[in-house]
Amino acid sequence: MLIVTTDAIPGKNIIEVIGYVASGTVRSKNLGKDIGAGLKSLAGGELHSYTEMQNESRQIAIGRLVEQAEALNANAIVGLRLMSSSIMNSASEMVAYGTAVKIEE
């Protein structure tokens, strides 16, 4: 599955626009890591456990997006966008969306 953030794929012809696809996940860290991150935030610096959580969330959301596009017989996704938001303390939502298309092989 070819995934791009652009609306076109240089050197490839989009032969069919299948439509909008979206997926998401809501993740949180355990209490121990949350307390550790809270203490770290007092001193400043990167909160590695939250960086890891966001990376995992992106992978899960994009993986689900690909599954949805494949179920629609798409072989590419154009216009990929990612969005994250805080749902509650220590929980973050990651959403991936784009347009499922068929491109010439």
C-alpha cells in the first residue's frame, strides 16, 4: 500500500477515487509511567514514555487505515493526515485519515 501526504503521486496515475477512509485509537500510559512523566515535566525535557505512546498510536491508526483501504480494494492512500488530541488526563486520541484510491500498477 502506497501512502502519501500529497493529493497526487508523481509518476502514477490515479485511475479510481474510492473515497474517504479514517481510523483512530485512544491510548493511555499506566499510572507508574504517568507519575514518572509528571515528575519529569517539573524538571523539563522530553517525556519519553509519551513520545513512545504517540509513536505507537500513529502506527496503530495508520495500520487500521490501511486495513480499511484494502477492504475497499484500494492500493494507495493520498492526502494522509494525522491528528491528535487529549481525551482526558493521560489519554490521547490519534486519528489518521485520507482518500483511498486505485493507481495504475
